[in-house]
Amino acid sequence: MTTHKTLKSPGEAKKEFKNSTFTGHARPVKNENEAKEFIKQIKERHNDADHNVSAYLIKNNNELAMKYADDGEPAGSSGKPIFKMLELNGIQNAVVVVTRYFGGTKLGFGGLARAYRETAVAAIENAGIIEVHETVNLNIYFGYPQAQKIKNLILVKDYGNITAEKYSDAVEFTLEIIKEKENEFIGNLSDLTKNKVKIEYQS
């Protein structure tokens, strides 16, 4: 799978259910360590809260980590609904923590699940969802007359991004090319330059 969804930026949302205040915190992460560190930070920031319920889903090439914690709420009433929101929306490499300050009225199992789920959804919506494409990194070398044509090819056809440009005896572009479009891009690049281009893959 070369495309996945994740969060665009950190997000936060606050909701109230029967005088209990729920604050959702969501953010994109690169790995499980970042997720754990974020949960730790929220718990330290809200160490006077009754509960800091968390869930994360990490899925990289070499890492798969899925975890949720009820943090003292009835088992399955809080962490699992948050995790399910990530899973059902296909969101990965993300962590959500919902902080609860108890307002004196018990919500019951169903009420808790709804409160945590809706707060998580609001935090995720505030963060924004984006699609992330798997990319390959290339360096290409070519003559000056081709520079603008190659820029147009990459940007107009939406093949990826130029992350660096270097101009010396020849022109060097460092590229991030969407993996699904790699073969098409290289074919069009060769045609455009009449094969007068050097391509190097970055390790």
C-alpha cells in the first residue's frame, strides 16, 4: 500500500457531557516512541485530571503498533472507541489522548463510549486529515536548457516535489517522486530530455 491517511497537524477539541469536561488532543507521529512521549506529556500537563485515555495506531514499513488504554475508566468504554475511530477512518501514524475532568454525574458505559468517541472525532477534525504518498528519492543531472521543462513536467503532472536545486557545470535536482508514478515519470523524463539525463537513486 503506497498511500495512507494521517493527521495534518496537532489538533484539540473540548466537549462537555453531564458536567464532565472532555478535552481531545490529537497529533501525527512517526513512530511508537513519539506516541508514548506525547501521551506522557499530556498526562503531565493534566496530572490533576481524573482520566487521560489514549490510543494510537502506527503503521510503517518496519513497524506496526496498536494500543489503547482506559486509564481507570471501565474496560473497553473509552480507549477502544478512540482507537476504533482511527481504525475505521484509515488513519495511521497518529495518537489521540482524551482528558476527562469528572463533573459528578456518571455517564454509564454507553455514555462514556459516546463522550470519548465524539471528543476524539472533534480533535481529529481539528487536526485535519491528509493523504500521504510513499515516495522515492532521486537526484537527476541535466543541462541548463532543460531546467524549466523538467520543473513543468514534475509540477504540472503532479509527480512529486523538487526538494533542492543546485546549479554548477550541470543542473542537479533532488526529487521526491510519488512511488506509484515513478515509472511513468522516468519514462516521460527520458523522452523530454532525449535520454540526456542522469538519474541516481538515494539510499
